[in-house]
Amino acid sequence: MASPVRVVIKDNEGKPFDPDSLPHAYTYDANGNKLTDTCIEQGAIVRVKTYTYVQVGTAWLVETESAWVNASE
């Protein structure tokens, strides 16, 4: 059996991290759309990804998705 693939990405400061292995907290708007995804790494490193949406008919579509931004400092 193959080992799981670990995906390491970089935040806006170029620091590598693996978001899939870390705890997350989310915020949502009144329509149930995810607004922020906050990833907390040991040592109090906090990274945040934000989303915006546009309404098309009755559907809400992701308009923008930010990079992971290091919000620790």
C-alpha cells in the first residue's frame, strides 16, 4: 500500500507548511459561505485564507480565494 502524499505549500512569506496536517477554524456568512479558513500551527503560527463570493441567480460562486497569509505578527 502506498504511503499518503504529504502536500507542503508556502504562505505569503514563503514559509513552508502542510495545511492538511493542522487544525482549522472557519467563519461563514449568513448564506453559509465560508469567509475565512484559519490554520494554526504549533508555536502560534496563524495563517488565514479568505474567500469572496458573487451571486449568480440563486447560486453563490467563489469569486476570489486568497493565498495563505501569515497573520502571526
